[in-house]
Amino acid sequence: MNKKIFRLNFFTSLLVLLISIILVFSVLFEYFEAQVFSELASESTYISYALKNEDVSYIDNFKNNNKRITLISPNGTVLADTSANPSTLDNHTSRKEIKDAMANGNGKSVRYSNTLMQKNLYYAQKLDDGKILRVSTTQNSVIVILLGLLPPIMIIVISVLITSVFLARKISKSIIKPINALDLDDPAKNEAYEELTPLLKKISLQKKTIDRHIHEANQRQEEFKLITENMSEGLLVIDNHTNVLSYNQAAIRLLEIDNVKPDSVLTFNRSKGFRNAVERALGGERAENEISLDEYTYNLIATPVYENSKIIGAVIVIIDITENVKREQLRREFTSNVSHELKTPLTSISGFAEMMKSGKTPDETVVDFSASIYDEAQRLITLVSDIMKISELDESPMQFEKEKVDLYELSYEITERLKPIAEKQGIVINVIGDQAFVMGTRKILDEMIYNLCENAIKYNKENGKVDVIINQSENDVNLTVRDTGIGIPLSEQKRVFERFYRVDKSHSKFVGGTGLGLAIVKHAASYHNAEIKLESAEGKGTSFKIKFGKYDFDD
Ligand code: ADP
């Protein structure tokens, strides 16, 4: 704008200058021509008076004059001329000034030389005797005058140019300055030019509308962000070219993307399932696929987005179903393990019963068979009881109420219950420590400590020892069950908490194990947000340490 105003100013002054020069010149030229003709007329008048008393040769007196004098007869023949021999000159009747003078008494004309460099001004006057007296003079043409005046004209033009550049710059700056200083944040407050007021009012109105729209859009975006960022599900919005338009942090986390580029969503995950879901959604179909990434499993739901019945993109929701898949797998394994564990004693019972039903089994054998059936039935009862316990913890652990439980007192009670079994093997069981309270469910804590103590006896050596140690630090309450038993090999230590896992199956069965004891312990500890630490040395003994967080009891 500044440049435009500058150019406009500059060229306007240039144009004004040129027009002025042309006008001044043409006016001056006209003026000087009229002057010359008036001079020629007065000179002609003087000579005409003189000619009344003189003859033609009088003309020769003017030969050195700067004017040319010509005397012409009424028939156009040149009688005398100060510049040429009259006999060489042709008839002058066709000349305009002569014709006019013959008709009207005087006439004038201007004729240019062939080169246009000079012009001849002629004034003719009809004398009383009918002859024509013509006085003429030669002048430089406009071109010659202009050429002669070129240096001063150039100086004037250059000075005017410099001045107009300077002024144009100044003017354009002063015009632009208030426009540049306009405060468009508050257009109505500006008072730069009156002419701008309607425009500024319009801008102010539009600004308010735009501000409102931006505010609404920002608010909506904030709301959307707040919702999507708090979702644990990943969310991706793509256009119909698979380019990512929007995403939430969960999507980036779940798909393990380090560097998000505004790229095709297909670069986010290269799996077939992902590509298939995207392609199907953009093809207008709701797609649901499962994809795996490292040890995680995700459910991918891709839905097409329509506008005016045209697909403009898709929304992809990523749900982490790893836990569900694992749980489902565990459930399947558990079901199959339970069936297997139940089948073994039932097969034995069925076998013994079949042999006895014939009635031919000798009495002593019937006694043995009955004892075996009883043992297997006992095993089944223990197994079913453990399955029920673990299922209860699996299903709804929250149903159990928590209370203040003294771990020392509870452990003492449990060891008292177990003492008869321990004594049978010559095992000494002790509770060491002092009162220590935790917030927990007594029934579950009981099962946990009982299982640990029972294992410590079952997998102990004859005349061994079991210590239940209760102690507490500033932040924790610890319960340790330590035995002097057979120990657990290092390679097996990680797996002993799995359901139905036993280091030595036959030994476990022999001592009446179900393989569910430590799984119940693990479940119970996790229900109490407690940590389990297992330390064991083969042939030396095992120690299970349960670390509870300290609860701040008011009393
Ligand atoms: P089980 O009913 O067979 O005892 P658990 O889940 O209680 O099942 O224990 C799993 C396995 O861990 C046992 O079969 C046993 O091999 C081993 N185990 C558990 N406690 C001890 C312990 N105190 N000392 C040695 N081995 C143990």
C-alpha cells in the first residue's frame, strides 16, 4: 500500500510537470507568434507608405534586413525580393497569405522548412495599386527551441523528480502511518480517518463474531480433549485418506508410538488386523479386530464417519483387553485343571466301588478299599473346598468386610489348630513377636496364614521347626513363616504361586496337597495390598514374608 501511494504521488507530480511544461510552451509560442505577426504588419505598413512615393527598387534598401521583403504584382509575378532574384521565383498567387491579401486586404501564413527545424512567418498586404507587399521572417521551430532549452528543462525535471520522490515518500508515509497504527483488537476505538469508520465498525462487528466462534470452538475442543484424554481407551480420528486428524494420549501409549507425525494412521501399526479394520471402516463397514502388540492384546473398533451420505473418515477405538484375554486363558486352564484334578480321585473311587459291587471281594480287601475310597473322598472335599475359596476370591473379593486384625493373635490361634498335625511329625511350631494390627478380612487372612503354616509343616523334615514371626517397622507390618524343610529349587520359585502347580506332584498328593494353597495365599495378599517375598534354599528351608502396609488406626 505504501509503495502504491508512493508511485501514485510520484507519477501524478511527473504528469503535472509535463502537462505544465507543454501548456506553458504552447501558450508562450502562440504569444510570440502573434507578436511577430504584429511586428511584420507594422513594418509592412511603413514600407507601403514609402512605396507610394518610391519605385520598386526601394525594396532593395532592405536587402540586409533580417526580414525578407517581397513585392508581387496583382497577377502573382514577383517584382522584387530582398533574398532572391525575382526572375527565379514562380508565381505567388497560390500562396495562402497572397490569396488572403488579394481577397481581404491582408493575409498571413506559417510554413515550416523541410527539416521542420525552422518556420517562416508571412504577412501580406494589398497596396492601393493592387500589388501585394509581403514581409516575412524566419524563426526557429518548437523542436529547435525545445532542444535549445533542454539543459535547463532537464535540470528542472530532475529537481522536480527528486522533490516529488521525497514528497511522495513523505506523503505516503503520513497516509499509511495512522492506518498502520490501527488497533484491530478494538477497531471501534480508532479515529484515524473518518472515511474508515464504517469499515472499522464492520471489522469490529466481524471480530466479535469471530471471537465468539473461536471461544465456542476452543471450549468444545477443551471439552473433547478433557473427555478423550481421560479415557483409558485409545481414540483415533482419521480422514478418508487414512490421515490422522485427532488422537488421544491413550492411543499413543497403547500403540507405543514415540514420535507422532501427521501421517497416515497405517504407520501407527503395521499389523494386518489394524490395516483391515481401517480399510473396512473407510469402505463403510463397522470393523472389530483383535491385534497383538508385544505381550498386549487390543480390541480395535473402527467405525465409518459419514457426511451427506459420503464417507469422510473413520473413528478408531482401541481397547486394552490383555487382562481379559489372560483371565480368559487362566479360566480355561483352571477349568481344565479342575476337571483333571477331580477326575483322578473320582476314577479311583469308581474303580474301588466297581470291584466291591460284585460282592466277591474278600472282607479284608473291602476294608482296604473303603479306606481308599474314604481318603479319595477326603481329597475331593479338600479340593472342592480350595476351589470354592479361590473362586470366591476371584469373583467378588470386595464383598468381604475389613476390620482391625491382630496378626500375632491370629497366627497363634492358627498354630494351635495345627499343633496336633505338627506334633505327629515331631515338628515344633512357634509364634514369635508381638501384637501387630492390620486392616483386613479375618477369614481371608486366616486362610492365608493357615496355608503357609500347613505347607511349612507338610514340606518339612522330621523333627523340623516352623516359626511364625510378626514384626513391624515404621511403615509396614511383616508376617514371616519360616521352616527348616525341604526347600524350593530356585527354578521353581516363580511358578509355585500358579494354580495347581506343584514342585513334586506325588509328594504333594502324598501330603494331601491340592496345588491351590499358594494361589490362595497370593490372592489373599493382593486383596490386602500386601507384598509376598519368597526365600528358599533346597534342603535347608523356606521363608515366605508377607509385607502389609501400616494402617493408621485412630485409637
Ligand atoms: P500344595 O497343595 O501342593 O501344597 P501349594 O500351592 O500350597 O500346593 O504349593 C505349591 C507347591 O509349592 C507345593 O506342591 C510344593 O512343592 C511347594 N511348596 C509350598 N510350600 C512349600 C514349603 N514351605 N517348602 C517347600 N516347598 C513348598
